[in-house]
Amino acid sequence: MTETATSRTASLRARAEIDLAALRANVRTLREKAPGAAFMAVVKADGYGHGAIPCARAAVDAGATWIGTATPEEALAVRDAESGIPADVRVMCWLWTPGGPWREAIEAGIDISVSGVWALRELTDAARTATRPARVQLKADTGLGRNGCQPADWPELVGAALAAEREGILRVTGLWSHFACADEPGHPSIAAQLTRFREMTAYAEERGVRPEVRHIANSPAVLTLPETHFDLVRPGIAMYGVSPSPELGTSADFGLRPVMTVTASLALVKRVPGGHGVSYGHHYVTPGETTLGLVPLGYGDGIPRHASGTGPVLVDGKWRTAAGRIAMDQFVVDLGGDTPEPGTEAVLFGPGDRGEPTAEDWAQAAGTIAYEIVTRISSRVPRVYVNEEPAGQPGDE
């Protein structure tokens, strides 16, 4: 196993270990679910908190041919020559605001998503002065109600894009959309959106659009809706080994392994009497004489304050629970009289093999989703990458 720490303090306070062998295995598993489609590895929000560039490289090692990002800055970082991502791997970006770095993205060869005429207008203005034609993907709002072009406005957007394509300043490379409820099996919006997507892509193609890819499948759709795979699939959270929905199944049910493990070293262990208040507001009072362990992580590190009193931690092989309020930098667990040494490892979440909690356990404790748990782990927690070499090379087991 190889290990690369992003900080010299990785072993002193806390760390988020990122197992790139697990990520590569997850990509291979997901590719098997959609054998006829190209694979886009979504690395927005710094790879869902795992580190965008290392995860993008690992995904490409496992067969991804596209990288997906939200913001232009994310896309430009992936496309940077120093990222190590091969030039033939396509990069797509879909969250634009007026005045964005259109020309920079065009000249970097990034596929730019457009959801409205205003965006196409800004893009074409930039494309006329760029050194190469823009690669443009048109996003359809098939029912999610966020980004994307409404069906009533689709003819105008398609027509304007085709006119710019005839001018030679852009190429329409994709038609795409996003599901609202693919993580809810049987939800009626799934079929409705799929029908609308087929109608909107058919309209564009009838008028002359010749896309390289059509795509709508996110993580839950990749796992459970093969009819949605089209030319390209876009797994996000599933690539990191987290189930997109407990209703659909656990990570293990889908053959996926969580990639991130968050640990900390106990900063203090002390004995206190019964009736002792713990943390702000004294929402926890010791029921009797006991020992308390101080975990040096808090909401400043991305540990959700909403999990105060419920957040699970494995210490010395036993599950403990955050006692009282989770503070900015630290929280306390009641050790029930046990006396592990300061420096003993506290495992907040991981794959679960050692009996430790998972990100889903923390999501349930905080009343949120596991996406948020992994994504919110802040940069104050060093990422430590293990198993960086691809399959067949030292370090990949």
C-alpha cells in the first residue's frame, strides 16, 4: 500500500484516508452496469470531498473517458496540463453564470453546458475570438426544475445553437438532462422525465443536431435504470462507494466500497464525576462517574453539528456517541469508564469492515444524506491517498 499525505500533520490530529484502489474498483463495477455507454467520472465539489484531481486520475485509470465538473474553475483545474489527466479525456462543465471564463474554457477544449439563450449568446461572443470552436452541450429541463432549458424555450435554443454551428464557431457535442427522483424507485417523475428527454433530443436531432453523446443517468439511474444509459453515464456519489439512496440498497448491495475513512487521535482522556455537564449548553450530563474522550474534530472540520448527541465513533473497538454539543474544533465521547491512551484512534466513518460507522450512519445521525457527510469534510482535515498505483502495479490490491 502506498500513501501520500497532503500535510505533514496528517498523523497528528486527524486525517481523511482516500483509498484509490477502492475508487478504481467502484468505477469498474459501475462500468459493468452500463457496458454500452461511455463513463463520465463526476469530480465536482473537489471530488465530493475526496480530492478532484487524484480521483479523476484514478477514474481514468479504471476506464473513465469523461470527467464532469460543476464550475468552470473546477473544469479548468482538471484540464490543466499539470493535472495529469490525458488530453484525450473529455472534460465537461455545467454551472455557468454571466461573465464566466467562456474563452478560457473554449480554448481548453472543455465541453460547456448551455441551458439558455443568454448563455449561448455569451459563449458565441467568446467563441468568435477564440482559437478553436467551442464544444457545447445543450441541457434540457425535463422536470427537475433547476438548470436546463424548458421545453417551451427549447426550439429557440436549438435553433440558435445550430445557427452558430453553421457559422463554424461551435459544435453541439451533447444533449443531456438530470433526474429529480431517480433515487426513489418507481417515482412517476422518472418515466415522465425519460419520455420528455427522448422528445427533446428527437426534436434537436430532427433539426440537424448530431451529438456525440446523449446522457441523463446519474448514480441511481446507472445502478437501477438501464433504459436511461444512452451514450454516456455520469456516476457521482456511487463512484466514491456511497449508496445514492438507502432505499435502493447499501454500498455492499451494489458491490461498491466507500473510499473515504475519517479518523482522529484522541486529544484527552479524563475521569469525571457523575452529574458533570459536557460541552456547550450541558445537553449531556454524565449519569455517573465515567471517562470522557476528546475528539479533535468539529463543525469547522465539517463534522455536522446536527449530529450532536447522536454522531457515532469507534474507539478501541467500541461504538461511542458524541456526548453533548459538537463544537467548532472538538467534541466529546463518553467512554463509560474505559481509559484508552491519548492518541488512540477514533474512527468517525469508513467502509465498515472493522465495525466502524459509515458515512450513512452519520447521515442518519444528522438527518441528512451521505453525500453531504463526505463532501463537507473541510480542507483542515488532510487527505491521505493510499493505493495510488493502478491495477497490476505495486500498491493496488
